[in-house]
Amino acid sequence: MQVKKDIQFSLYCRGKQLIVDTYLNEFADLRVLIMAKLHLDFFGECGGMGRCVTCLVNLNSDKDEEFACQIPINYSLHNCTIKLIGDRLVKS
Ligand code: FES
């Protein structure tokens, strides 16, 4: 049985855009989805404990910042624009 991917959103990271198609609870949370799609070295260092801040994202505006590790994969993400901003806190 094929599952319909009925949640779509845009993910921006370091000047690049990725259109993500997923479905309800495909991943445990947004952090896990981003790690699976983007394979970023710095991202999600604390494993979703809410301590590292590397998973910080903007949802639809610069004012609404949240931890990706605390965002479930559900229909509230549909048509969202999500920008990864946790890398600004990582020393390169
Ligand atoms: S993964 Fe560390 S705060 Fe979210």
C-alpha cells in the first residue's frame, strides 16, 4: 500500500531551497526529517534534547523561531516556509 504524501513545505538552508513532500508522522519530528533529507554536520547535535539550539528554524517569518526537534510532522506544516537558522550559531 502506497501512502499519499499530502504535506508539502519549503525548506531553506544556506541559500538553497528544498521542496519536501511527506505525510503525517512519517518522521518522529522535524529535526529527524531534516537530518534525513539534508545530512548536515552541525544540525541536531543534542539529539532532540532542546539543549544545542542547532535545530532552530523560522516558520513563515523571521519572528516565529522554534526548535525543529519540538515540531511534529503534521498538517500544520503544509504550505509553510521553513528556514534553518541554527547554523548561524555554529562556528565554522
Ligand atoms: S536538536 Fe538540539 S535543541 Fe533541537
